Amino acid sequence: MKVLITGISGALARRVASYLALDGQTVLGLDHRPWPDAPANITLFEADLRKRPAEDVFRLHRPDAVIHMGTVTHLNARTEERYRINLHGTRAVFEHGERYGVKQTIFIGRHTVYGAAPDAPLYHTENDPPLAASTYPALSDLVAADLFAGSALWKMPEMCTAVLRMVYVLGPSQRGTLASYLSGPFVPTVLGFDPLFQFMHEEDAARAIVLALKAKLRGIYNVAGPQPVPISVLARVIGKGTLPLPEPLFHLALGKFGLPWLPRGAENHVKYPVVIDGSRFDEETGFEPQWSEKTTMEGFRWSG
């Protein structure tokens, strides 16, 4: 199978590419960022997803499957640029796929699209709507991309489409949204709140994506890992202390004193849990995390 991975220079995407190449698949990578030490058996193309050279990769190489990992968060781009990359880039991937005969597309999304709120269910299923845009504007572009990818299920029925809403990823790369939040000397929290955080090891996340490809999943799937843990436990196990701040001061302190910067609206995600039920994905792929919550946290601590 010829598999094209968009955003291949990202830490998780590199692991997925390596797994597929070791499995004997033909792996193509598309990213505007370089991957200088990429394995020789992975073919790379440096291009912007929204530009003609990216379409040429689809037209000339005709991949059988696409794993779309070329989205960005507030950590990597400003609001206007995020919309262009996340929404317009996702649209381009699906349109190119339809035009040039891609049989299978997997969109890698995030579990945070469900949104954090005091009245939200403890465990979100795939039937719950993504409501994060209403409480956390910085996620609105990712919600829009997720919804567009989901619309391909009925707009492009000849293409086998899967939307994977994955929990936070932690691992030796020290990359990702949760890793950035945990990067300072203290983990900032909102005074009086200790929400559950759900995450998985990046090796397990990469394996889950490969399993989704092999199972030819069609539909929307939550991809969870081991059991979630309170943020206070996560901070303690990785060797950090928490810094509880009164809510009016929380956003004012972020980005100062070595604390991470978070956009407006992040308070809800530090107050209330976003926990997903991944049982449907597990049943259809046979996925079982090899790293527990404890070994994932300990591995993250000692790789830092």
C-alpha cells in the first residue's frame, strides 16, 4: 500500500511513518517543514498543503491512503494562520484525495474538540457533539477541521474516511500540547480544581493510527489510552509541583515566571475534565495500550 502522511515532520507522524515503513508499506511524506534525518525508505516532499506542489504529489504519486496529521495548535501558529492551515489544508487534502482516487483517508483530530464544561458528561462518546468552539475560541479552527473531515463520510462516500479523536500524547519527544503545558518549573492550575487529564504514550498513539489504517475504519472514533489521572497526580509523578492560582489571576500569570502561555478560554480545560470513551475503537481494531498511565508519566519524566 502507498500511504501519504501529511505533517510528517511532527514527532508523532514520524513514528507512524517509521512503523509503516518497517511493515513494508510505501510511505510518502508531505510537510512544509524539513525532516533532515528521515529514513531513506521514506520519500519526502516539502510543500504547503494549500499550494499546487502539494496537489502534484497526489496527482503524480496516486497514494492509496492518506493520514492527515498536518494540523497545528495555538502553540505553533496565530489564529489567522491556524484557520488557513487547519480548515483550508484539511479541505485541500480531502478534495485532492477525491480527485485523484485515494481510497482511504484518516483525519487525526483531538479529544479536546468536545469542550470542557461543568455540565459535560464524564465520558464522551462519539455521539456527543464537538462544542469546544463555544468555550475555547482557540480550538474553533480544529473543531471546524474535524467537522469538515466528518462531512466527507457522506459527501465523499466512495472514500473510506475515519476521524480519530485522540487524547493528549506524552513521550520522549517532549512535544505536544500537554507536554508544553507541563514544561515549566510548576504546573499552573485553577485554585479549587483538580480535573482528570487523559493521555497516552506516543508509541501507543502511533500504533493506534496504524491499526486504524489496517482495519479500514469508517466513521468517527475516540482513541483513548490508559485511565485518566488528576492533574495533581500527573504533576507529582513527573516531578513537578502545582501552582494553584485564583481564577481571576490565572490568565494574568500565564507566560510569566516560567509558566506556559495559554490562550483565553484555556481556564475551562484546567478546571473541568475532557474524558472520552474509546471502547468502540478498541473493539474494532483490537487496540490495547502497552504503556499504563504510570509508565507513561514516568517515561515522560525521565526523558526530559
